[in-house]
Amino acid sequence: MCGIVGAIAERNVVPILMEGLRRLEYRGYDSAGIAVRADDGHIQRIRSVGKVGELQHRLDTQPLVGRLGIAHTRWATHGIPAERNAHPHMSGERVAVVHNGIIENHADLRAELSAQGFSFTSETDTEVIAHLLAYHLGEGEDLLSAVRSSTSRMVGAYALAVACPDEAERLIVARLGSPLVIGIGVEENFIASDVFALLPVTQRFIFLEEGDIAEIRRGSVRVLDAQGNEVERPVRISQLTASTADKGPYRHYMLKEIFEQPAVIAETLEGRIYKGRLLEESFGHEAKRLLDAAKGVHIIACGTSYHAGLVARYWLEEVGVPCSVEVASEFRYRQVVVPKDTLFVTISQSGETADTLAALRESKKMGYLGSLCVCNVPESSLVRESDVAVMTRAGPEIGVASTKAFTTQLVALRLLALALARRHGMDREKEKTLVEELESLPRQVEVALSLSEAIEEMANAFAEKTHALFLGRGTFYPVAMEGALKLKEISYIHAEAYPAGELKHGPLALVDADMPVICALPNDPLLEKVLSNLQEVRARGGELFLFSDERIRINLDHYHSLTLADICPSTAPIVYTIPLQLLAYHTAVLKGTDVDQPRNLAKSVTVE
Ligand code: G6P
């Protein structure tokens, strides 16, 4: 997936496009490009490999000026990161396009267009769009009609912005399956993959729906729906401001976001619990109907959000609700048996992950009771298309490795588990205890954060290692999976998570003095079992790094450990996640990797 931005104004749009790209870099950062229409009617384009900063260097020596333009930051799907594959793509001098998504029938279209004499200069799927547009323009169609004709030939997902040298007064955009917003200014208008890219210039947005095509002029926006009918789409005011996501005093966004967790967890609980009670009305009216009827839950998500779902499964089954959890990319192509009255739950930070969104859409044909999403972005497609949305209030998460989004998802899922527990006989006393545990969570997370310096010290033992093993049992198994994912994505150390009881069935063969083994040791009924598993590691010379409850006694010959205090059982998976985030962070800093934008990854994956 990629980020796109476009603008039409009375002023030079280049600084607006470049700031937009910087803000969209989380969506991909292996190459970037910009094309603006100069007042003499020429399209001028500059592209470069690497991050947006590289493109800025090129612009510093070769400035561009124009009042209409489009730009792109890329995460390679078709074709390696190279200047020729960077967007905008052009068909000669005729038209320029930026695209986020994947055109699945690009090979057929490429063959057809090549046969007609169009020559290709890249390996991308996007270049076929540029030539398709040029073909239709060549047939005498105007730009809007050429976009309609071209999109009708395309199979796949796209958010497009198109600029044409002959058109000083309008940009055309289209979306299907990939996100696109229109930012409304005063005598100037903008488009982008998300709201955040445009916050420096506006807080007023139109969200396009599937199949929409829009004509963006300086003073007006005209939207046509999938059938070509002119439609009104509401203008919404975003509550976010341009400064919401500054790094502040922190060296990296990731560290800032880790330290924001006490505040955003409190924010996520705000108005949802009060005096030992869950305020279920805060989920909305539709939620009551679904929760009353739900006999089981299917959870679908990707990446870190999937790990949140795995933790929630333990919580839901504990209160008697059957639950299965699956990654969205598997779910959508599987023959799923849906038991009667099953609630479909998606979890997503961005609300735009292509696989999760496709799974939600698929679920609507499969006989589920209804859909509920746990999501961090109110304007996202997932929120708009779900029956009920339980919002996490983590604020913008910029670091590619998810931290505060994960812990706030777990908080939202705890609330959901409480709501369902009420329907399965939870008494007032139990509810009070569990709500109080949630209330004390921000303080417990603060205590865990105070280990940061000690963990920085501990990280020295990891920086030179090439492998690491994370162990856990019960809810701490998915917590271990999340710890391993954090370490591998930002420090590039190969890390695996195993249920501690499975160690003897294979991974034990890997354990030696070069294999650090990391384990959370909460004070729970599985403690003795986990300790026995850790004995097995010690017997093979494995080095143990433990995060444990100060109340427990660890009967092992040698280990490194840091202790946590006052941990409550129901929220312990959330608290124990914190040291694992810090361990990954400090290890990556020691290794000198790009913590906020690790190689090959992107924050929001809006392609399949
Ligand atoms: C990408 C991100 C992960 C995230 C996953 C799912 O892989 O790098 O951090 O967990 O997508 O994203 P979502 O927005 O649906 O939670």
C-alpha cells in the first residue's frame, strides 16, 4: 500500500503535497514522487528512491511550482523500489496518475495496451492506468469520462488521483477498496489517503464511498457514485489537529507512543466505567441488541490486532462465550461454518487493513448475527461499515510497530468481555472487582514503564543475538507472540513465540547459550507449570530473561529478572506487554535500526 495526496489551489501546492507525503510516510517509504502542472501547461515530475526526505533533497536543487499537483509515497508491490517504478506514472505527456491499491488484471491490460502501441517504462500495475486513461482521452473522451471508462476496465483495488496538462481547473479522483478523503479548503481543495495528511490545511473532509469518482475544482467538489449519479456526501469536521502527532521530547514516535499508554488507556476507559459498573450504554443502542443475542464470537484481525484477538479469546471463553480467532487473510478464503447467532468482531488500529475490511464485507453474506469492530480511527471504512464500533482512543499511532493501539484494543476487549459476562451470570461483586482492576490499570502501566532504564541495560544482551525465543502460557502466549513480533519487526532479530508447554516438542532443540529466552511470569495458576518449562531451558544452558510478579519465588539456578508490582489478574496481559515493547525498542536503538519505519514494512496495509 502507498499514500497519495493531491491539491488544487491559487497558491503553489508543492509544500502542501510534500507535507502530506511526510504525514503519509507510514503507509510506505521505499520511493516517492510528485507531479505538478506548471502554469505553462506542462506536467513536471520528480521521483526518487528512498524516503520522502530524498525527494525533498531533489526538490531543493530542482524546485517545482504549480497550482495543481499529485504526489505519492510507495510501498512496493509490483516492481522493485526504483525510480522508474515510483509514482506518479505518466502516459507520455498526456496524463499523470498516482495510485494506491492493486490492479489484479494488470497483465491482461498491459498486453492489450502494448498491442495498441503504448510502451511501458515500469514494472508496476499502475502504469496500465496511465495508458488506459491516455487511450480513452485519445478517443476524444474528457478526463472525467476517461476515468470512468478506465476504472470500469480495472479489477482490483484503487484510490487514484489524476492530473492532465490540458486541465488547469480540475483533478479527478476515484476509489474502490482503498481509502481516499477529500479535504475542503477555502477556494482550494485537497485529496489524500487519510485525514492526517491534510490536517495542516483543513479539518473539513468528505469521505468517498466505494466506486465513487469525484471532480475536484478550486471552489467545488462534485461526486458521482458507482452508477454515475451525482450524489451529496456529507462534510465532516475532524477533531484532530495538525500537531496531534508531534514527537515531543522523545527520540522516536514509538517511544512516545509507549509512554502515552497510561493516558490513552485512561482515555479509552473514560465514560465507559463508573463506580464499579460497566456503562454499557456507551457502546450504543445497536450493541445491546447484538450482545443480547450473541451466543458466540468470531474475531478477525491482522498483525498486532490479531494478537489482541487471541488474548480476548481467553477472556471470552472464561465467561462462557465460545470464541474463535483468525487472521483475516486466511478467513476470507476459507469455507467457514457460522454457528447460529455468532457475532463477527474485527479488530484494527487503522480500520483500513484490506484483508480485515474484505473479511467484514464477506461476513455480511455468511449469516452472522451482525458486526462489531474495535478500531482506533473514527473516520475509517471499518467503523463506517460495521454495525457497532467500540473505539479505542489511542490517538494517531505513527510508529510502524504498534504499541498503544494494542493495549487500548485489549482495554476495549476487556469491556466487551465484561458486557458479555453480565449476560452469563456475572454478579455485581465480581463486576465491581473487575472494573476496579481496569481503573487501576493506568497506574500499573506507569509502574511497568518505570522499568525502562533497567530494560535498556538488559537490551545489551540482545543486540548481538540473531535469534530469540518468547514463551508464555494462557493469555501470556499471545502476549509472547506480540513481544516476538515487536522484536523482529524493529530489530530484525529472528524471534519466535511458543506456548511454554510446547517447548519440548521441538523448539528446545534450538536452545543453547546463544538463544535468549524471554518469559512473562505472572502470579497465576499456571506459574508452576511455566517454571518447569523454564527448568528445561536452563538444563540446556539457555539464558533466561524474566518479567515477573514481585510476589512469586523463582526457583531457578540462573536468570535475569525485573519485577512488576500490584498486578491484577484480569489486566495482567496488558501490563506485561509493556516491558516487551521496551525490550524491542531499546534493542533496536542499540542496533541502530530505523525504529519508526523499519525496512520493508508499512503501518497500514491497504492491499491484499
Ligand atoms: C501492519 C502494521 C501492524 C498492524 C497490522 C494490522 O502490518 O505494521 O502494526 O498490526 O498492519 O493493522 P490494523 O490497522 O488493521 O490494526
